Amino acid sequence: MPKFVTIGYGDRAGYDRTPQPIGDAAHAQDTKLRSEGAVMGIASAPVQVRNPEARGVETLDGPFMSSALPIAGFAIIEAADLVDAIEKVSQVPCAVAHGVVEVWPLKETP
């Protein structure tokens, strides 16, 4: 089954203004996705890693990407296709709590 990487963006203000029953249902959707094998995690502080021409590793604290909303978390989910993946994430906390979820088809390499 195809895999998809999801990136959830959202902030506490959006989460706090979401009605409790909608938030509860969104967390239930996360639980359902986990039961289907999704790997989920909350974003922590990133580190950029570079190794130009394999001459030496360079690191820099902080994100490379930027967004109006902070990154809240990541997941790897399985879905029949992109439409199914979108349906699955359309009810997770970031999607319903005034945030956004990006869905990236993952093409595994050998």
C-alpha cells in the first residue's frame, strides 16, 4: 500500500478555539491512524545537516523551512491513494483546529 508523509502545522490558539467535541473526534482519528500502522510524532527542535562533497559534517540548529504556523508534528501513513490519504488526514487535530496538513506521497527507494 502506498505511503504518505504528512506535516501538520498549527498553533495553540487555533487548537484552543476548536470546540471540544471536534477536538476529541480529531484525537480519535489520530488513534485510528495509529491502529492502522501510522507512525506519528510531535515535532521537536530541528537540526540542519550538511556535508558538502563529503568533506565534513556541518550542523546548524533551527529549521530550514518556514511557515506562518509552527510545525506541530509528522506522520507516515498508508493509504490506497492520494485521495484516501487526504480523507484520512482531513479529520486530524491540525486539519480541524485552524491549522493545515500537508500530504506528501512517499516514493520509497530501493
